[in-house]
Amino acid sequence: MNAISIQNITKTYKNVTALDNVSFSFEFGKIYGFLGRNGAGKSTLINIIANRIFTDKGEVFVDGLSVKENMEVHEKIFCMSEEDLYETNLKIKDQFKWINRFYDSFDTEKAFEIAEKFNLNTNMKFKALSKGYQSIFKLTVALALRVPYVIFDEPVLGLDANHRELFYNLLLKEYENEERTFIIATHLIEEVANIIEEVVLLDKGKVLLQEDVATLLEKGYSISGLAKDVESYCEDKNVIGYDELGGLKIAYILGAKSAVPQGSNLQISAMNLQKLFVKLTEKGGN
């Protein structure tokens, strides 16, 4: 199976377990949302996949090849990072030239086209760019690399609403033109909710869930009304959290919907992905 396969990964820092025997796969040909609260272990796992740090136990494979110090996976995967891993004194157009020397799959012409759409001045040095335009440069590189797996770690950091929208549109266009896997690690869940197909939720260094987004949202709903009525309705339900205001209560539930009692003032509503994420991680105890 073509996939990034994470097998029994454990990583600790002194007394902190960042990843605790984590196993799952990112399959080829999907757009994933890789979600988790701060400290959940997302960045640690991304750095392991990118071969920037090593595991204490377990291994990562890309299409069956171990990523650890293995140049065979070089043209298979790219990780856009929050960290600045580029030579800051180089002009953007020269950055493109160097990247083209390191990656056979880098499309320099496409990089310049994307840069133009973002109004990225390729004659400027990386260090002279604003934080937002540094992110745009990194996005441009990632979108211009025609590798099977691309990971975006907080891709829209510092971008305004127009540039964020442009990035999502370009990503979808790339996905339509050439099938591959895009993995988006982000805190802006509602912005990516309509483009991701599957979600992996990490919490306290463990996989809390991995599921198709549409299926997951079909399972989740909320019930609202007077506290006593909500509590009565929820007696046999899988409640993942509550919100309360005065005598009113909202319960967030996973499972098949059941009808409200006849004559009841209870209201059933759909639950969005961000609310689902918040309540699941609250239940996890973070």
C-alpha cells in the first residue's frame, strides 16, 4: 500500500512523552487534517517523518521505505515547517535555483507563477520578507514540488484572509491536476473543514481518532434546551462535552440521532468540526 506508515512510534524528552506508541497511516491520494492541541505531539511526529529527529522506538515508512537517513525517500516527501530552514541572505529567485538542484521534482516555472499570484517579490531576500510573506515563500516551494506526499505545518501563519483563501484554492487545484497526499497540520480547523477528507486527531501523544470527515460529522450532533431536559435526553448517549448558560444547556453527542420527546422544546443541531475537536480534546483532559 502506498502510504506514510507510522509504526509504534515513541518519543520522549526528559520526563515528557511527546509520542506514546503511535501507529496509523496517511494513505496516498487524500487530503488530511492533522489536528491536535498545543503539545499534542504533531510537530514532533512531523519532524520524525521529515527525518529531522529520530524516534526512541518505532519507525516511519514511506511507500515501504524507511525514512531514517534514507535518500531514497527524498523525492517522495516534503515537509513545510514553521521553522526557517532556508538561507536567509539569499534572494527568493536564488532560493528557487538551489531548491531545483536538490529536488528533481521541483517545478521552477510553477514556483514563479505561484509567487506572482501571491505578489511575492522574488528579488527580495528571505530575511527582508514579512512573517506572512516568509510563509508564502514556503507555501510556494511546497506547492511547486511534485512529490507524492506534502505536509504543511501551520501553513497560513501570518497570512491575511485573502492569501489564506488563495492558498486553499491553489492546493485544491494541485490536488485535482495531479493526485497526491496533502497533510495539513493547523489550528484553523474551520478554514480547512471543507477541503480535508480525513482527520487524524492527536491528543497527549496518542491517536484519539482517525476518521473520514463526512462520516465523523454525521455521527456528531448537539442537543440544547433546559438543563434538566437535556440531561434526561442524554442518559443513554455518548456525550463528549457540555456548554451551560444559566438554566440552559447544550450537550455534544457522538452516535446515531434519536428523536426528541413529543412536545419537548429541545433542539437538535449539527456539530461542526471545530466544536467536535474542542469537546473531544476537553474530554481527553488537556
